Amino acid sequence: MVREALEFGLAHARDERPPERTAVRLYVMGENTWRDFDSWPPPGYAPQRFHLHADGLLSVEPPDESTPDCYRYDPADPTPAVGGARITVTQRAGRADNTALEARPDVLTYTTAALEQDVEVIGEISAEIWFRSSQRSADVFVRLCDVDEHGRSFNVCDGLTALADADRTHCATVELWPTAHRFKRGHRIRVQVSSGAFPRYNRNPGTGEPRATAHALRAADQQVFHAPQHPSSIVLPVLQVS
């Protein structure tokens, strides 16, 4: 980074033309290499919808009839943040093993079968989660993970949205951080759904009060739906190979 900045800056300082380079340079995780692209998002990556199913399955197939999955979110014991995009000196940021986090009863996971070939995902990512809470105020946190051949789950990107009318069933749209990641053959793609990542995001007190000044904390019973009329899913930009 320093070398590229100096090459660019010194050329302008000398009234010279800086070295030619592509418009976009990305570090593709999983492959662990730098790649150059002419634009963002790069062409050739088409949105593919992965649906949440019963029994923790994630699949490109639409869901069948099923009962919603449930968990209880307690702001007195908020779902913790593990890794992710943040600046901290006391907790690990970036890539981290999510195994302990996913063992908590307030975190749902949905996982594909082992991949038969590499799946490359580069671009913007969003999730549509059909959700209902016992409280009017609730958060929906969605995280994309890469599960290796040893069963360890590592975070790729995530996002959170706050709902002010969470006590009615509706589709919560969650914008995750853009990413560039290659899921290797034999790995699995996983989606986490929970209601927080504390202290990276302020915990939702469940009362509708401002989070910085709220005094009361109310636990909430959350439901995540995955049925034909409520098809929760994540949309991934996947490389299309002809």
C-alpha cells in the first residue's frame, strides 16, 4: 500500500504520469490473493439466492412448508460480537472462529452441503429474513460464514438492521458488507441469524427507548420463518462459469 501510494504521489509531484493500473484491486479471501478488476462490482457475478430451510439447511432450492425457528434474545446477556469489521485493542477483529458463538441458543445457523466445486462470491450481499418478535423493537443480525473441512466456522461478512415494528411478521432486509471470497470445494456456506453483536453494535433494550439512555431491558422471543409464503434467503453474487 505504501509503495503504490508513493508511486502515485511522487509521479504527480514530478508532473509525470503515474503508472497505469486497474480501477479496482481486491484481496480475495479463501484464495488469499490480490486480484485486479476494471469495475465494481465486477462483471460476471450474478445474484444467486440461497434459501433458509428447516433443520438448519441452506440451499438454492425454495423452502417447503415448515414451522419457524425460535430463539430468545436477552439484552441482559446480549449475543456477543466475534470478529468482524471493527477497530479494537481488547477483542479480536477480522476473521475469527465462530464455533463457540454458534453454540449459543440465541444464534441460528443454516448451512449448505459440502461444496462439490469452488464457489467465488464477489460484490454486494443482502439478506431477506422473514421475522417476528414478541417485542416491537428488535434487531436482525445476519452473518455469512465459511465452514472448513474440520467443521470450523469463520466469518466472511455481516450486517444488522433495526426494526421498529418487529412484533408483526414481515421481511427484514439486511445489507451485509460487500466481500470478495472464494469458498473452496469441500467447504460449506453458512448463514447465522441472531439479534445482536455486542459491543460492536449497541444492544437493543427491547423497549423502543434510545439505546444510549434506556433503563429497562426486555427479553424477546424471536421467530425466523422459512416457508413458501415467507422464504427467508441470502443473495450472493456468484461467478458464472460458462
